[in-house]
Amino acid sequence: YYLALVSTRLSIRTGELQHTLEDLSSARQRQDELRDYASLITRVQEEERRRLARELHDDTAQALIALSLGLNGLERVIGKRDLPEKDVKWLSNLQNLADSTLEGVRRACRDLRPSVLDDLGLRAALEWLSDSSAARGVSCRFLCTGSPQPTSAESEIAIFRIVQEALSNIWRHANATQAAIELRYYSDLVQVTICDDGQGFVTKRSPFDPERNSHGGLGLVGMRERATLIGAQLSINSSPNKGCTIVLSLPL
């Protein structure tokens, strides 16, 4: 009787364990499917960014250049005539509007898909990001060490976007005056560090906490997701009034 009871209980437990393993396997499969789907969305998004940047450059920017040149020529011709001051000012305002719109389109092209990333690679692209920080009021130092190792285009895009988002958070939320980007190549690892001397934040807060979001919390979530998609590790260390350090490590 006891042997039969033990055997029955073992059979029940074995069945429960088998169901648990099946549930875990199903959950793992769904997780893999979600990761593949997220990766596909990221690739499609980058391709759309590339397409939009190319169209803005080839169509809109070129049309604005032609408009600016035409207005400039018209301004020179009209300048030789005796026109009311209001008309001269109106034409000058149009010229300024065309020039500022052209600069805005060029800036949008760079933000959508910087040509330096495709033409010159990751190091040049990160250095370009570092240089562009000064215009936002934050001095940024760039350092690259080690011999560059080959990485996939998908990984380079993800690294670039993570650094871009980190700098954007520094510009918008950190109240920092100085920042640094360090790109380090090892034989089996690529490591990127972004740090600043800003106000910092509490890293243990939920990324969806309203106070955390004032420091770019949702952007941090996106950075982690991008890192996961390329098999990289992302660590974020910060505390109030002590700045922030973000380290991205990608095994080769």
C-alpha cells in the first residue's frame, strides 16, 4: 500500500514537473520570439531612418539650396533699385528663413542617420558625437584606445544609438558641464564608457517612476534593450550630485 502511494505521488510530482518544464520552455520560446521581433523592428527603423535622411538630403535640402541661391541673387538685383525699406527687409527675412530651414534639415539628416557612421565607421561617428556636444553647452572629451576590431554593422549602429541617447540625456537632464566618451578595444571585447559631472540620479528607482523619468528613465530602458539585442552588457552607475557613468561591454 505504501509503495503504491509513494509511486502515485511520484507520478503526480513527475507530471507537475514535466508541465513546469514545458511552461518554462514555452516561455523561453516566446522570449526568443519577442527578441527576434524587437531586432527586426530595430533594423526596419534604422533602414527607415536611412531612407528619410537620404530623401531629405537629396530632395528637400537641394530644393532649399536652390531657393536660397535664388533669393540671394534676387536680393543683389533688387539692391540696386530704390525699393521701400519694408520690402528690402521682407526679402532679407525670406533669405534668413531659407537658410535657417536648410540648417534644420541638415541637422535632421545628421540625427536620423549620420553619414560619418556609414562612411568612416564607429570611431569617427563617436568622435563626431563628442564634438557636437559643445554646441549644447557641454564640453565632451573623446578617447579611443586599442586596435579596432571588426564588429557587425548592426552592433555599430546599436552602440552609436546608445551613446547618442546617453549624450542626449546629459544635455537635457544632467545639468552637466563636462562629459567624456571612451572607446576601448580589447582582443575579445569592445567597451564604451560615457560619463558626466552632472547632478546624477538614483539608479534603483523604477524606470517608469515619474521622478526617474525626469532624468531620462525611458531612454535608459531603450538603451538596455538595444544592448540586449546585440548581446552586450550595459551598466549604469549614478547617485545624486555625483554624475553618471554608463559602461557598454560587447563581447567579440
